[in-house]
Amino acid sequence: MTLDPILLIGGAGNVGRQVSRFLREAYPELPLLIGGRDLASAQQAAAGIGNAEGVAVDLDAQDLGLGARPVSAIAIFFTDTTTAALQFAQRRGVPYLSVSPAMTEIGPDIAAYMHRPKAAPVILGTEWLVGATTIPALEFAKTFRRIDTIRIGALLDEQDEGGPASFDDLERQTQALPAVQARRNGAWVWRSGDDLETRFRAADGAMLEATGLSPHDVFGLATVTGAPNVEFNLAIGVSSSRRRGEPMSTEIIIELEGEDQAAQPLRSRHAVTHPEGQMPLTGLGVALLLERLVGLDGKPAVRAGLYFPYQLLDPAAYLERFTQAGGRILELDVR
């Protein structure tokens, strides 16, 4: 299968390098364009990937500074406040994937899609670690007849370096935004002030101070499961592995409450972990989405539409690659 290059805007950063690694391992001949504002950095990153080229991307230019150069898909790893990359993808009719803007920031992207809904696939990829939360949660949900409550607790180790773009995103979404959304008793509410502060238990049982966040997982999980209570909380501190004297890791605690298939009360608690932190799972999710979007997995390329990642990724295929990449899922005691 011969494809035009996939353009990774911000591809010289930590997430972009992980995406390139996963794509290169699976598809040695797949051409990549590593795009960035700093041409030298993009070229340096491309040189270490193989069959890749570094290019300067200008978000103030309608053609992104690429001229007539063809691309087969675009992924962008920071918030594009101009929507230039999305509109470029729509004009070219190629898939567009962003993994940065919060739900409160995607109005421009939604407007661009609504005006040209048949132009290209548009993926709102700001799920926590791009699939590593919602896909396992939906698999756990299959044992329930009814789900009343979903609580997600994400733990980022303070030693987990996400890079400048990731830091900016996290700072913006946890400090600049005065409130986040959750679902309570079937209604969407804003959490603000003291309501943002909470606690949850890490995989090893340690109690963590956390603050509310509302990545796209909150909205997707509530919609798919119908759960009347859904919330997401983030803790930054010492991961369970580091408390054991091991290197840092990342973990996602997924708690479900409801009824089993026999209408009896049921609670479950799992941890999704990776020993190298947040970046490998984020990179894996993006790489698998790009594979799916352009049909590298042998299935037809995705048609124009507006999607969340979990709507495109096959759970079994995702979890297999997740395990191969070093991810682990642990069943925890319910407390």
C-alpha cells in the first residue's frame, strides 16, 4: 500500500517521537513529515526516524508553508488557535487528528467541521492518553447491566516529563480554566472552587489529593453507558511504582458502580498502568488512530465525519497493542 506522507505537526516533541516510533516499528516504509516551527529541530528529529523529512510549518499560511506537497493525514500535538491545520486538511480531504484542545476550546473546530462535514474525518482526540482510559473502561462496563457511577482517577508522576506542549495543555486545563464539567444525577454540572478538590486511591492504596478535569472521556463514557454520574480527577505526585522504590510510572484508576446482569449490586476497580509514564500510551493511541484513518490496518479508510478515538479503535486490537507496548491492566480490591 503506497501512501503520501503522514504529517505530524509538533512531531519533534515527546508525543510526536513516540508516534513516529510506533509507526516506524509497524510500517518501516511509511513516509513521515515531521513538521514544526523550528525547521532545524524538525530535521533533527526526522533524521533519527528514517524515511522521514523535517519541514517548517507556518500556521499563518493557508498552505501551512508546504505548497503543493501531498499528505495522507495530519496529526497535531498542540492547540492550534488558528484552525489552519484543520482547514488545510479539509481542503485536501485528508484526516485530521488533534490531541490537545479541551472540550471548552473546540468550538472553532466544531464550527469548521459543521460548515464542511463531508470534507474529511475530524478526530477530537483529547481523551486521557488517547484511548487508554475510555477503551478499557468500556470493556469493564460490559459486565454491568446498568452503570450508576464512573469515577476516573489519573495519576501523573511528578517526574513524568511530558514536554513543553503537554505542560502548557495541563497548566491551561487545570489552572486557567475556572471550572470543569461532570455528570451528576443525570445532569451536566460545572465543578468549580472547592468542588474541584477531591481525593482518590492509587493502585497501591495510597490516598492522593486530586483536582477535577474534564477530558473528552467524561463525555464519551457518559454518553455510551448512560451513567448518571461521571467524573474525572487528576493527581500529580508520586506513582505507586516509585513508592515501591522502582522507576516512575503512570496509572489510571477506573471505578464503576451499578448492577450486574442478575440485577445485583456490582462494583469494580481497575488500574491501567505503563512503566514509562504517559508518553508511550499517548503515542500508541495516536499511531493506532493514524493507522485506522488511512487504512494501514487493511480495512477501508475512515469516511468523513466527527469522531472520538474510541469510536474508531477496535478494543481487542487496541488492547493487544497496548500489552505489546508494555501497558498493564490490574484488577484492584474494591474499597
